Amino acid sequence: MRVLDLGGTPTFWRTAPQRPAHVTVVNTIPTLAADEPWIDVVVADACGLQVTAQAYDLVVSNSLLEHIVPADRRGQLADVIRAAADRYWVQTPNRYFPIEPHWLFPAFQFLPFGARVLVTRTWPLGHRHDRDRQRAVELVNEVELIGSDEMRRLFPDAEIWVERFLGLPKSLVAIRGGATTSG
């Protein structure tokens, strides 16, 4: 299987329980590297990626969609995903889960912008905090969670699966299993 991983890392694939024949990881992080002949790393913006139609067997994108801002760029990413393979698996945190997963702060995504910047500068949990105001503004601007309606608009040909935590919808996953045959 040839896999295109948008926003992923080689480390994920090294530790995966099943190894595909080949993985192409696309990320904007220039320090990612892979020595394995079955993993290629491409430093690029996934929204503008030029792929040959159906060049891959599967596209995987885990927690990238919410980092694609503004919203119109998410449509570009969805177009790349659909063009690259018949099958895809696209996961994103659910906007309506009560704890924002990047900040680990209750209802962070519903706060006014200034309050989100203040939380980013003072809240010690999560992995997006910085005391510097300008950097805090950048961190807040880099994440915009989406809900199931937008996920359905982006991936109308997919099944939307809801991952739950304590019964609450934590994440959304768009899954398309590929062309089916009839007969």
C-alpha cells in the first residue's frame, strides 16, 4: 500500500503496528527526516500539493485540518486529499468537545480572541502556551476547530465517524473506503 500522510511524521509510521510498502509524509517542519527507504519526507504546504490523480492507495491526515486557517484553505486540502487516493482517513478534534485539546482548557474555542491570548500566556497546561504576547497571538491564530457540519461539507463523499470520550463527541473522522464494485 502506498500512503500519503499529510501533516504526519516518520516516527508515527516507524511505530505503527502495520507497515505500508511506502509512505510519503508531507509536513511544513523542515527538520523531519527519514533514513528508511520506505519513507519519504516532503517539506511542503499540503494545501498546495500537486499530486498525480490516484497516486496513492490511502491518504491519512491526523489532527492537521484544524491548523489550516483561514477556512477556505481547508477546502483546498480536501481537494488534494480526494485527488490523491480513492481512500482516506482524516481526523480532527471536534469543535464542540468541552475541552480544547491543544490548550487543555474548558471551552477555550468559544472565548473571545483576547481571552484566548490571555489563556495562552498564563495557562500552564496543554502544548500551546507562551508568555510573549505576539507569540501567543500567533498560537491562537494557528488553530480553528471545526464541527461536523463543516466536516460534511469538506468531505461529502465520506462517512463521518465520531470518536467519543466519556460519551461526548471528542473527534471527527472522515473516512472514504474507495471505489466499490457492483455485480
